Amino acid sequence: MTTDPDIEVTHDHLLNKTVAITQPKTGYRVGTDAILLAASVPQRTKRILDMGCGVGGVALCIARRLADVQITAVEIDPDMVALAERNIFDNDFASQIRLLKGDITALSPVLAKSFDHVVSNPPYHDTRGTRPKNRSRALAHMGEDTKLADWVLAAIWATKPRGRISFICRADRASELITAFESNGAGETLICPLWPRHDTPASRVIIQVRKNITGPGAILPGLVVHNDKGGYTQSANLIMQGGALNLTHPARS
């Protein structure tokens, strides 16, 4: 698969330059959200589904940190699929990451109830807002015909009973996301706030749930991403270098 020749790209690196990534120069670009979401996947995980993988940022970071995982990455945008295919090849992850072009609401029936962990950085901006002119940014931020609830249902459908699902979203969509999960049988909700700085409200949260588990959840201490000088905090820097973001339920610690 080839990328639209009119798309300008940049060649960047993640996780202390251990992951090479080619991505569009404009539009949606891989950032800290992808790295933090990837870091939240536990060490013992074996089979992972990355829904809406874009150019592969989350899947690439998981594959670099967890050598024994098998990842299925799904993306609907053909240009992003072409770049993800290139990134998988460039990082020698073909044996770990299987790439599928398709709609997350129309996955093959063989994938139902087959994943230990489903991750997603879904389109989480309010569709009533101004739609970005850049097509890839619009798809990443607002989706096309899918709503946040569609991503929840697709994730639950693909997850094994008692398996985990982790979404990263804007903090102001957290309650909507949690309600959608719990209304469809996924609970024991962990909320991990992500603060840009120590004195600012959380702008993002990671929501992690378990399928067919209805126990009480918890709000975790979370992570302050930047220090007062604008650099990463010590904890965030360890994650940016390839470390884990441990999301552990207090009752299981």
C-alpha cells in the first residue's frame, strides 16, 4: 500500500529514539497521548487490539516495551494505514503487529472475545464543534460516522471475559465514557488523571475497565506530565523513555 504522494511527512522518534515513526507533517500527529496509553498496558498481556491505530504510534510503543505481545492494529484511513505499514516494517515489528484496514464497528467475527487488552485513543472531541479542515485530523478528533459509544461497544465485543480495556480521552468526556462502559457490562473502573502541570486541571484521563466485572473502581494518583520549566517530570520522563505507567486497582495492589 502506498501513501498519497501529496502528503508531506516527517521522520521522528519515540521512546528514546528506539521507535522510528513516519507521520504526516500536518494534521493528527503522534504525541504523549499515544505513549502514555501504550505504557498503561500491563507486562503480562499477550493479545492486544489497537482500535483506530493511525500511523501506529500506540502499537509501536507497546511492541517495543513488551516483546512477547501480539497486536492487531485497525485503521480506516488508507493514508494512515500506508504509513502504519511502513512504520511496522521500518521497526521490524511485522512478527508482532498485524495491520488491518477497516471500520472498528465491522470487524471480522473471528475477533470477537479474543483479546486480553483493547486500547484506543478514539475521536473524543465534541462533534458539535468546528470540524478540522485536515481530513486525517478530523477523523482522529471527531471520527466520521462513529460515536464514542460505538468505540466502547466495539472494544467490549472484542475483549475476552475479564479482559481489560484502556481508552485515553479528554477529561470532560470521562463521565460519558465511564457510563457507556458500565452500562454495557465493563466495570471496576480505574481513572488515571493526566495533569499538564502540577497546578493545572487534568486535560486527559486514561480510563481502564474490565469486561464482565462489576466491582467498585478507583481514582488513581495519576501523572503530572510537565514540570514548571516545561520539561517532563521525572515520572513522565521515565515513561517517555519506555517505562510503564502502572494502573493498579487498590484492592489488588
